[in-house]
Amino acid sequence: MPALLKKVSTITEKGQVTVPKSVREALGLGYGGRVAFYIDENRHVSIEKEIEDEDDPVVDSFLTFLSQDMEKHPEHVQEFPAALRQRMMELTKGMQVDLDEPIIGDVTI
């Protein structure tokens, strides 16, 4: 089967590879996206977008702990202090962030 796209990346000293933007776009990958590598008997490698269907047990345990603690101790749940809110507003003043916007350029993962 002929390739629809060929892109070349270099492996770093740490064994990392930059996934080219066109490949990320073709796979629908963004920052933090996961990929699976498959190697066949002829040593041909393919890459697929990894669909995460398993929950992370560490994160799940932590979120359960937080939820239970907030139920037991609602007094612990407080709004940010005014000074911290003001500082966050100063640091982000004029920033426009679209979390659904695609990442532009190469990303090393």
C-alpha cells in the first residue's frame, strides 16, 4: 500500500522524536496526546492514536480523596484570596486562550 504521507524525524539522545505537525493533524493529536507503535514481522512500524479508555488509578484515588474531604470538611473549600485573584488577573491580562485550538508547529513528546 503506498504511503499517503512521509515525514522524517530525528531521534534525540534521550530517545525522543518530534511528531511532525502534519502527522499530528492527520491523527487528530494535540498536546498530551498518546500514540501506540506497532512493529510487524518485517520490522515495519506503524503509529496510531491511542484512545485512553482506562482511568488512571492514582488520579482516581486522589480525586476520590479530594471529593470525600470536601464532603467531610466543607469549611476547607474557600475562594481564592483577593490578592491571589488580583495577581492571576494581572498575569493573564489581555491573554486570549482557546483550549480547543490546534497546536501550531512541532511538539516534542
